[in-house]
Amino acid sequence: MEKKVLTKEEVLEKKRIKVKPIIRSRSFFRKGHDGEFMYTGCRRVYGLPYDSSRRSFLDPFLKEGEQEFFEKALNQKEGALNLYDFHSKFWGTFNVSLDREGTELNLENPSDALIYRIMVVSPKFANSEADKDVIEHEYVLIDHDLEEKVVSEKAEIKDKAMDYMYKLKKSKKNMYNTLRLLGKKPDKEASMDWFKTELYKILDQSGHTPGIVGLRQFLEVMDDSTAENKIFVLDAIESGEIVHSKEGYRITDSRQFLGKDIQSVYDYFSDGSPEAKEEKLKIEQRLNN
């Protein structure tokens, strides 16, 4: 049966892959030291790994017919890329030499496309940022275009946050309430500068570290259509109109049970029921007196 001959459109991609070193802290090497990852001028050579248990090289090909495609594209004889040839002249010499800067692969280029496939199956390369912690990995493969998209999206998010801050920092009350909605307990009498400083600290936390309030939570608060209702609840708790005990939250005056957690209290006053509206109106009147 004749093997299907793949076209370059079926194998090659219009994509760039960055190969970046994974720099880890090392004993006796301060951060930024010339030998922190690899000394200047040094290089490491990587080729297709050989699996002695299977008596073959690891299979780098993504689909049937790629071996034949690369043999033709790289001007090799038929069978030159045979994975079961331990003494293969091709696999013995086809490799990539990397320094401390890494490299960038153009997957429209057959040679780079094959190098990329070798890196994907090699234990020395992490296929994504999420795999960087594996101690055996020395470099990480990053989709250049995807990375640029992520950077662009992060810039847009930061711009959106700064637009909110431009409006927010004009009002001490709004900054105070925003910090409260973010779970902070600011001093109401603190200065405008203090409120701004605390909010900018939050904006600087752009990651997703559990338990750390940052940019993402700030935007969630600013985009929250129920923020006004939540501020009402916080004011009511602060003034003693709503009390919290082991069993949960209650309205002090009527003893109406609101729920076991703060979200239940928010939900009670936002459900639009006549009872909730009446209780809210009473509390608001007392708060305004």
C-alpha cells in the first residue's frame, strides 16, 4: 500500500516558538550571576533521545507520513529518519546547540519544525510554563504569538484598571468602599494618599495567587453591578443594624435571620422581595439619621 505523501501545508505551521532557559535558584550563585543558568560562551547540545527499552529513538512525528515528508524536505534518502536505526547518521548529527539565551524556532522552516518535534518529546524541555517546575526540564517552549497575545491582554486589563483608578481616586468615600469590598478593613479617617497607596498596591498584584487580593479582584469589584447593595450591607454591619453570631447574620431590630455567611446577606437584600425591601428601607432610614 502506497504511503500518503504529506504536503508542507499539512506539516508546517505559521508559528514561532521561543525556547527559553528555565532559571532556578542555585546554591552559591546569587540572582543574576553569570553562571546562574549557564556561563557565557557555554552551550548545550540536544538531539532526539534514544529509548533503550524499546530499542528505538523516541517518536517525534505528530502524524503518519511525517517521516517521509521530512526526509524529502531535508534532502535525505528514503529511510534516513528511521527511528529503529541505532547507528543512524541522521539522528546522530541532527541536533540543536543552545546557549543561555535559548533560541526561536520558525515552524514554517522544515529544519526548525523537526527540531521543535524533538524538543516536545525530550525530557529536557517543558512544553508549557505550567511544566517548568519539573526538575529535569532545562528549557521551556513558548508559543511566541500566544505570548504576545497574553501580554497584549494583560496590558488592556491594566489600562482598564487605571481608568477605574483615575475616577476612583477623586473620591475618598469611593476608595474607602472599594477597599472594603475587596475584604480590607481601612480606617475611615485615613488620608486620601493612604487610600490611593493601598489601592495601587492591590493593582500591582497581577497574578492569581490564592489568598492574595490583586488586579483581578479589583476589576471584579469595579464591574460588580451589586456593589451598591453590598456597601449597604457592610454599612449596616458596621453600624450594628445587622449583627453576626455563631449561627449567622440577623437584623438587630426585627431579629430576621439573613443567613450563615455574608453572601447570604447580600442575596437577601438583592432578591427584591417585599419583606427584604421593607427591612432595607427601615435600616437605611436609621443609617441616614
